[in-house]
Amino acid sequence: MYIKKILLAIALIGLVIAGYCSYYVYNTMFQPNTSFNNEEAYVLISKNDTYEDVKLQIEPLLKDIKTFDALAEQKKYKYNVKSGRYIIRKGMNNNDIINSIRSKNMPLNISFNNQERLENLAGRLAQQLDVDSLELLTVMEDPKFLAKHNFTNETAISMYVPNSYEFFWNSSAETIRSRMLKEYEAFWTPSRLKNAKAINLSKNEVVALASIVHKETAKVDERPRVAGVYLNRLRLGMPLQADPTVIYAKKKEANNFDMVIKRVLYKDLEIDSPYNTYKYGGLPPGPITMPDVSAVDAVLNAEKHDYLYFVANVENFGYHKFAKTLAQHNRNKNEYVRWINKMGINR
């Protein structure tokens, strides 16, 4: 009888222990363990992050970090951290969370436009992805890559078509460059290539001219007319005399692309730079900015007309007055100069 009591007691203790273990396992693995109010949160794990880095980032999102830590040990996640962008949904349990941050890397949309140099573009991309801007710039400027795909340092930015793209957050510099090359090749459809040939410009030359058109006017509906002016000048062998190229030359000379220049002065026209289209004929060596697609298409579908000149229209701000003769242009220009002097804009 005594032995039976002992055995019964042992059995009861075993049941209690088993029950506790079951509860602990259930609580550790299957109880909801999120503490945020939004429907979802994201965890960004960098290439060099350790488990302790992940733990510091994820702890504010959880009710109980100890149970998460215990399961991470059990599932060996501590020793198998992977970089990426991962989602944690409200009400997830520890098991779901670990499965998510271990294998469900989520892409994101990134965007860029209007960058003046590769340095600016690399910095913009580094703000959105887990890539070092200097590493990315080195890859972008790789001379073997540029030569293979018919680019130079001056034209390299032509390859990056401004838009929104889906990338994994932990994409490498080489992956980004490779993807953008594919997007560039897809952008240059047979129709665009045919139009470029019709105006006797290469792809790089089209983008260089588009960058000037982009800077000259923000009005998309006016861009084909502005493009037509420059194409007329190129056909006649006239200098482009585009103020935005002088501004770019001035910034480049000063190595200060944050400089704000509202007015081009006569002395600026003497800057000795291949980007100064007052001093040097033809197109500049490369784009002076990353032009919008609308500016590229404006060059490829330029308006056919006899205009050779244009100046800002002070009666319809944002647009321009166009002229076929120098005399007419000078009248329009004098009107603009009077207005700009009245506004006190002197630099």
C-alpha cells in the first residue's frame, strides 16, 4: 500500500511536470508575442548583424523577449542570422516570428530621379537599401563595365532610368548595377532606337540633350518644343548656348553641387569647361542631370518647327517665349531681363 502511494505521488508529480513543460512549450512557441498596435512591423537585418543586433531591434516589438530567446536557441536561429527586410505581423507567436525573419525576405520599392552625378545617385540608393554608397559608386564607375557597355564616366549616369523599382533591401552593389542595366536595355525599345536614329543621335547623346531639356523647363507639354529648338541648332551647327550647362560647369568647377544659381552672368559664359555650351559647340560630354523619361521622349519626339531661340515668359511663368529670328528673341530677352532686374535676382 505504501509503495502504491509513492508510485501514485511520483505519477502525479510527473503529470504536473509534464503539464508545466507542455505549458512552457506552448507559451514559448504558440502564444501571441507581439506588443505593437500596428498591423505589421518590419525588421531590417544588415549583412554584418549578429543575433544580439537582431535581439536589440526586435525586443521593443515583443511582449516577452525571454521566450523568444529560448526558442531562437532551440531552433538554432542564433547561429544562422540572415540579412534582409522581414515582416512581423500583429499577433504572431515566437515560432512564426523566427520562421519569418529566417526565410521570408521581403522586397521593397525604391525610387530615384533628377540626380546630377553618380555620387548623388549612389547616396540616394544607399538611403533606401543596405548598401554602402562608396562601394556602390566604385561598382558604378568600374572602367571595364563601362567600356563593355559603351559608357564613359561622363555618360555612366545615362544607364539609370529614373523610376520606381522593386529590390531586396540587402541587394549587393553588383546586383543593383546588373538590374539597372537590364532596365536600361528594356527602356530602349525598337521604337525609341528608331527615333534616335532619325535625329542622328546615339542613346548617350539623346540622354545628354534630354538632360538639358529637363533643366530648361519643368513643363512636360513644352519639352518637345524646347527639344526642337536644340535639334534645329545642332543641325545648323549653332552652339546650343544652354544656361543649364553653364550652371553645371560652374558647380563642377567649384566642386559644389549644392550651390544654388538663379541667374547666369556674362562672366560665367567664359568658364573653360566642355560642359559650357556657350564656349564649346555640340553636346556636352554627358548628361548634366538624370532626365525624366518625359524629357528623353521629348527629344525622341521633338516638335518640328523653325524656332531657334527661347527665353522665360514672364507673363506665363514656367513657360517660354520662342523666336525664329535673333531680333525677335532680343525683344523677348529684354523683357525678361527687365523683369529679373526688377526682382533683384543678381546671382
